[in-house]
Amino acid sequence: MCTLIALLSVVPDVPVVLAANRDEMYDRPARAPVVLAPGIVGGLDLRSNGSWLAITRDGRFAGVTNQREHAATPAPRSRGELVRALVALPDRAAMRHFAGAIDATQYASSNLLFGDASGADVAYVRRAGTVELHALAAGAHVLTNDRLGSPDFPKADHAAARLAQHLGAPWPRLRAALPDILGDHATPPPARIPPLPAGSPVPPALAAALQALCIHTPIYGTRSATIAAIGAAGVTTLLWADGPPCTTPFIDAMPLYA
């Protein structure tokens, strides 16, 4: 699981703001932030060599969240490969073309968010063989482990409600608020908590904990967090917490582009 937030044309002088939590099993090795290639900074999954979020110096970005479903057999390829492939492309048009041509049968089902200062797109990649591509309108978008607006992830609504208090505010004010939003431990009332799918590695008793933005369970939780601001000339802010954002300070990752 992960949470990807994209604020498009709602912050003065900042066309795109990204905020993200990476949620994963604690025993899966990873490093973040690292230089993935010249001019590209992101997270690195040491098991598959893929990434969950990567951003180029000139402002192209791509991130992935899992689509919550039970799969009988592992997919042939890692969805993290798609993130690295997308940010290696020259522009948003090329990224859209690539996403539309993905052979979805090769990857576990996922949701891709990608774009640049001109805007963002979401691609719903399903292992059954389908890819749905949608351009995102201006506004606040919270992508979790299903389609945007899915009723099965009330934490997305909670995040959107908290973000609404800061939309239109100057970037410094929003930047100061985002770590607390990403570190939010609130969970919805029991009636709004959907059951976990069959085969989930997380016990059903922990379903409520998974609806927090910042997750803590004995075997699975929020492993890192990212905040980025992208302008017409590229990335102007890149902050990364290599640990749960409720307790881990965000560091300035901009020097990695050098």
C-alpha cells in the first residue's frame, strides 16, 4: 500500500505539489532517497530494483500504489519497473504513450500517477490485461490502493479534508502542514472499514490500522514519506523522510541532483 497526493494548480506559483507515504512490509529491503540515474532521485526497492516514487530534476515524476486484490501467482515483472521507465521518458506526452501501451498481464495490478509541471495522469493497470488512462483536472487528488474516489479507502477522504484547509495558501504554509498530514494516525469509524481481501499478509484484525495515513502494525507500516514542489523550471523542493513521517525528520534531498 501507499498514498500518493497530487495538488495540481491549487498552490500559488507551484503548478504541482506531491506528498506521499510508502507503506510496506518491514522486512522488504529498500533505500531512500537515492540517485536512480543522472538527474533522477527516488526510492529503490532492493528486492526488485524498482521504485515506488521517482522525480527528475526537470520535474517529471512517477509513482505507484498497489491495487488491493488477491493474486494466486506472482506477476512476472515488478510494477516498480514502470516507475523507473516512466521517468526516463522525455516528457508527459511520451509518458502517456508508454502507459497506454503497457502489457498489463506482466504486472501485479496497480495504479500509476505520473506527469510534470503541465499536469498529471493516472493509469489503472490491471493484471487481467486492461489499462485505463485518465488526465487529472486541477485540484487535490489522493490516490491509495484503488481508483480515485473509491469508497473502500476512507483515509483518502480524510486526507482530502485536511488538505482542503490549506488549498490556495502560500507554499511555505502548505509545506509546513504536510508532514503532520502525512503523519496522521486517525482511523475511520468501524462501519467504514472494509475487510481485507483473501490472502492478505496482514491479519484481518489490523484492517483498521491500514486506514490511517501513517500506518503502524507489527509487520507492516509506513516506511518513508516524500514532499515535492514542481515549477515550470523543475523541482524546487524535495524533502524525504526515511521512516514514518510522524517521528522521522524530513531531510532536504535536493543536493542529490548535484
